[in-house]
Amino acid sequence: MANIPESKTGDGDLIVIDGVSHTYKTNTGPLPVLDDLTIRVPRHGFSAIVGPSGCGKSTVTRLVAGLMKPDSGTVWLHGECVVSPRSTVGMAFQNPVLLEWRSILKNVMLPLEIVPSKLDAAAKERRARDLLKLVGLAGFEDKRPSELSGGMRQRASLCRALVHQPEVLILDEPFGALDAFTREDLWLTMHRLRAEEPFTGVLITHDLREAIFLADEVIVLSGRPATVQYSLQLPDTGPRTLDHLYTSEATETLNVLRDQIRIAREGEEAGQ
Amino acid sequence: MRQVFVPLLAIVIFLLFWEALVWVNDWPNYKMASPSDLWPAFWRFKGLFLTFGWETLWRTVVGLLIAIVVGVLFGMIMGFSRVMREGLYPLLVGFNAIPKATVVPIVALMFVGQHDLNTVLIAFMISFFPIAVSVAIGLSTLEPEYRDILRSLGASKITIFWKIALPKTLPEFFGALKVAVTLAFIGTNLMEIVSPHGRGLGALFDSGKTNSDYPLMFAVLIALAVLGIALYYVVVMLEKIFAGWAERSAE
């Protein structure tokens, strides 16, 4: 995979994961997690990655964020090879990881303290307040994270991921620990955020309904070592309502994906 | 109001109980001095209590400050580097396991006559361990996601330390500091008691012993308790200022 032509990155795809393989060294021996994985996400696209537990989905997010380097293959962002973290990426995890000693507003403003920015202090604060308002957290700016519910904390975490207007938003199961109603609320919030200021997104999730509700494309990874087993382009790409999930088309799509996950898990068990 | 009144009432009840215990058993004051014997002892030696109390206090505080600097340094080294942690930890545990009472004569011999230095040294040696361990544990158990949040933005290691690792370790640090305060007092007094021609409250205690002045010995204990309480609450106050966020409201 050494000689990748430059043109591969220039055709409108913002994120290109190109033939990436990776093996972790563990105490019990090498653990291959990714095997010749290739994923492309177009500019302002939103791809959901689903797959069996522990198949290396989180590794994908760390690669895109530049937090680690793959053994072989390349990750391209905007036509540039990713070798180290870059400030054009925003991340949110299942654990909202808010800093307990800061107010919600100061938590959201954290990336602005690190990323070089043309904004002055007042503009930065305005930016953070606007985002908090957009996700329904107006009036909670001065609260501590411990005073907020899990859903509210996750909203704040989303604001922090977006405050520096990153080109790429990486979401690693951000709604996994929330109850069903809160989760649906946050799905709608995601669509609102996307409509307000478009970003290119990668969403790792275990929830197939979440995947088809939020993404433009759903990618099913095989069991470990993961490679793309199946990918599905969804017909709608714009904002959706929750009713959408209860149509027969949605049910059909879900069944197709569920089948693919079953195949992935069987393949993994057979491989063991 | 309640916060002042309740502890004061508890102290008064404790003193009355103590007085009653001595009175009921009719103990002579070489067996157990009663609170009413203490005040005359304080009054007789009020000058010494003030100057020696100050000596004990400043040595303890200096020892504690050195313990903080060295402890935080060791804690940072062990917290950030696994190799250093694996290498240093057994060494520190072994060092800490040595009863400091046995180190006192060694130090006293090593720096004969340097009473201030010796005392500060023992106060430091006895109190830096909990600080080093708490900082090391605080730093090494920092969830990787916290680091990733900043690292993914291209923040430097130093930025991550100042913005996340340090504040997140503060509650553990202050918890250890409260333990260290008490330990440092033990260290100071050990040296003051053992050193011939020593100064400080420990030396006053020792002279009470040689003169069979039992009320004086008890009075020293009380003075030490007062100093200990004062220093402890200074730490609590600092904790409230710098790590108050870790305190959850009770509801």
C-alpha cells in the first residue's frame, strides 16, 4: 500500500481511509484489528460505522483523529495525510468527559483555548453560548457538569466538539449510555446542528436505528480483524423526523443491516 | 453559627468528661492530669509555649512544603512514566515502611547540632510519601478520553498537564495533604523529643518528663493538638479554594 496515487484523495472525498491495516501488541500476543479497511466520506457527508463489539470501530476514530498511526495504509483528510492530531477535528465519546471544575460554558470553550483562532474573547463566548442555545442548554451555561443530567452533559459535549467549527466530527457511540427518549431527542438535535452548520461526520454506533436515522451511508464492518463487509447508501440525506423510522422502508433497511451484523458475528465466531 | 457552636460544645463536653473521670477515680496528676491542672501549667510557661510553639510550627510547615515539592515531583515522574513508576514504587514503599523513629537517631548523628535542619528533614521524610503516591495515582489513572479530548486538538503535553491532569489530581492531592499534615507533626516532635538540648514543643514535653511535671506534659499535648487542628483547617481552606468543585452538595 506504499504507492497510493495522489489523485485518490482529490475527488471530493474529505475523509479517505485507504487500505488501512493495524495490529495491536498485547500481552497475549498480536491482535489484528483492522485488515485492509477502505472507507471514504464525501465532504459534508455523514457515515455511520456499525459492527460487532470489539471489532475495531474505535480504532477507526482514533486513526481519523490522528491519535495513532496505522501499521500500513493511509488516512487522508482533505487530501492531506494524517500523521498527527489536527485542530480541524472535533470528537465526542460515549462518556461526555466534561471537566468537573469548569462551568458548562467554560467546558464548551475549551477547544478555543487550544486551537488558534481569529475570534476575540467576546466572540468566542458568544459562539459557545449560541451553540448551547441551539442544543437546548440556554440557561445552564454557569452550571457545573455534575448538576446536569446525562443527556444534557452529552449535549454540552457535542457543543464542545463543534465549537471550533471543525471540518470533521467524530462521534464514538455518543448516545450509547442514554435512555431511549433522550437518545431520540439528541438525534433530532444532531440534525438541527447539521442543518445549521454542515460538517463531515463519522459516527460509531451499536444502534442500527440511530445509524439509519442520522447517516447518509451505513458501513457494516466484519468481525475482527475488521474490513468493510457491506455498505448501504441511504435514500434520504437531509433532516428527518422520527416517524421516518416507523415506515416499512426503514424496517426493511433495518432487516438488511441486522442480517449483515449477524453474518459479521458468525464470521467472527468461525474465525476463532 | 451552628458550625462554630457545635464543635465548641463538643470540646467543652470532652473536657468536663475528662475532669470528671480524673475526679471520680481520684487519680493523682502523675497518673493523669486533669484539665484544671493544665491552665496553671500553660500560664507558668506561657513564654516557652509561645516561642517553642512557633518553632514547632515553622519547622513542620517548612518540612511540609519541601514534602509537597518533592512529593509532587516524584508523583509526576511516576504518574507520567510507567518505567519510572515500576522502578521507584518499591523503593518508596520500602522507604516509607521504615519506622521514622529509627531514622531519627541516624539523622541526628548525621547532622550533629543542626537541630533545625534535622527536624525539618524528619518532618519532610515522614510526610512526602502520601503526597507522591496520590499525585502518581491521580496522574496515572487519568482516563485516556480526557487526554484525547485535548490531544485530538493538537495540544502539547504541557497544556494537557495544566488544563486537565493537574486540576483533576487536586482533590487526591489535598486528601493526601491532610494526612501529611498530621504526619509532619509527628516527625517534628520525634526529633524535638530525642535531640538533646532540643527546642520546640517536643523539647518542652521532654523537659516536663525529666522534671516529673505531668501537667506540663499534658499541656504540651493540648498545644500540639491546637496547632494540628489549625494547620489541618488551613489545608481544608486551601482545598475549598482550589478543589471546591469536587465537593458535591449533599442533596
